Amino acid sequence: MINPTPIINGQSEIVPDKKRIRLAVALVYFSMGLCFSSWASRIPDIKTALHLNDALFGSILFALPVGQFLMMTFSGKLVTRFGSRKILLFALPVYTVFLSNVGLVKEGWQLAIALFLFGLAGNLCNISINTQGVAAERLYGRPIMASFHGGWSLAGFTGAIIGLGMINLKVPPYWHFVTVILIVWTIVWLNQPFLIRGKSGTNPDEPKRKFFSKPDSVLLQLGIIGFCSMASEGAMFDWSGIYFKDVVKAPASLVILGYTSFMIMMATGRFVADYFISKIGRKNLLQICGVMISSGLFMAVIFPYLIPSTIAFMLVGLGVSSIVPTVYSAAGRHSKVPPGIALATVSSVSFLGFLMGPPLIGYISEIAGLRYSFAVIGVFGIGITLLVSRIKALKNEN
């Protein structure tokens, strides 16, 4: 079915039915999430195989967000210049190849290089995919960004289940990741005709921006909220399995339960977030999310047992679920900056949380223990609740 020609970014273009576009965009979010969760599901195995202590492993994990962070300035410019579809169709296959490289490492320094490259490609995917999400949201004329991130989180759950199966079948990480490559390449091939074409958000009348220009203050404010959320999210991605193994003392077959419960609730929260935004507004939803993050992390610290920690990680998953899609959506709709550059700006600040969170866990764990490092991360949830109340850009915004 072909709709009447809609106007996308100031240009007429014939596109397929909106629902098919939405499905295609959701599936590329799913593909990227599947790649990342596949890596996360094998973290305990890789750490054990390389015989790394918490502090050294935390330092190596630092390589992934460093790669993401260094690519951010270029990602926004590339997406704005060439269009999110072209960049996405290049970046996502490369992302899967760099994932498979992680499965080949034999030494800590090799893991650091593999994660750095994984981070570079990951950021290029992140900006191009979210720019596609912003364009699709404009076609619909209502909030749908959280549902796209729900697809990413659903992939996290799927990746965790696949990872659990691969672990129990004793499949090496490399062959696990090769399987993921085949799945993702198939998804991309089937859906690439339905991705939104054109240079999303580019206004031909807009004056040229300097390559390095002063960030917009509203985008910086949104980025700070994202920073606090991603610090918490990064800690859960990289350390939840280790927390269940070393602190909760979960059986080997249930070590992945904490990560899985977190991902299930994060996916669930994202699929319902758009509804709650329309009912209570972005500001109130973000404040509630901050409280849930802190409550969940503190609960896991106070009650480090299988059932309470599982419930606690579910609460954290609900808390982080809506924050990133909400601030990305707000950034993408910012009238003064093209979506690709706006998203890159917010991501640059937000991913500092990813940059700092996992290594911070490792350093504090080495000094005081893993439980106390999770308590420190819990403070970021309180920070979100306090910061949202001070940011004018989110007031009275649904």
C-alpha cells in the first residue's frame, strides 16, 4: 500500500505505508539491541576466561564507551550530510563484524581493542537509528520513540535468552556472535527498502554550522539527565551478571537472571512509556523513573539475595526504560538544531555516563566491594529526579 506523498524534511517523497516504515525502524533498533545484549550475555564467561580482576576488567570495559564517545562528533555530521539510511546500512553490518571480533580475543589488550572498535561502530548505529526514529515519529505526529527503544530492549531480552542457551550448550562466544550476524544481516536485508530516505532534519535554508560549535543549552540539560540514566544502565549491562555471581551467589544456571529481569522490565516500560507521557507528561514520568532507579539499586544492596535482587533489578529496568527515549525525542524535536546533530550532542553528554559507570563500579568494587559500588550508582537516580524539576525545557511538555 502506498500513502499519498508526505513531506519529509521539506522534500516530497513517496513512501510505503506508515506502519511498514514503523516496523522497519523498530526492527533495526531490535538488531542493534541484539548485538549489544549478545556481548553482555557473555561478559561473565569472557571475564573468567581472561582471568581478569574487577579493577582491570573495569578499565578494559572503558574502551567501549571511549570508542562511542570519540565517534559522536563525526556521527552527527555524517548522518546530517549523507542521511541516516545510508549511514545505517553501512554501520549496522560493520557493528556485527566487530561484535564477532570480541569472541576471538585471548588477552585483555585484545579485548580492549575489540571493544573500542565495537564502540565506534555502535555510536554510528546509534545516531543513525535514532534519527530514523525521529523521522518516523514526525510521520505519525505523536510520541512513538519509546516504543522503538522498546524494540531495542526486547532484543536485549532475546539476546539474553539466546546467550543462556549458548552458554548451556557450551557454544564458544565467537560462534554465538556469528549466529547473531546471520540474524541481523537478514533483518537488514528484508527491511532496508522501508527505511526513511533523505537527509533527516536537514533544512536547506539553515546557515552552515561550524564543525566544532558551542552546544545548545537545552540539549546539554537533556544530556545531563541522560548521563545519570546511562551510568545506571551501563552498570546493569556490564555488571549485573557479575553481581549475581559474586554477591547474590546465584547458581551458575541463574547468573544471567539479574540481567534478564532488568531487560524484561526495561522493554515493558518502553512499550508503555508513550501512553504515560500523554497522561502525566514527560517531567513527572522522568521524576518517577529516577526514584525507581535509586530504590531498585539500594534494594539490591540491602537485600543481596536471589529473589529480592531479581525484583530490585526489575525496578531498575522500569526506571531506566523511559529516560533515554524521552530525552532523545525531545532533542530530535528541538527546532534550532538538525536531529542528527541534536542527538549527537545529547548522546555525547549522556554517554559520559556509560563512559564512567562501568569503570567506576570496578574501581569502587576493588576498594570496598561490589555491593557498595552499586549503592554509589544508585545516587544517580536521585540526581535525575532533582535535575528534572529544574529543567524548563521539560515543563508542561507531553
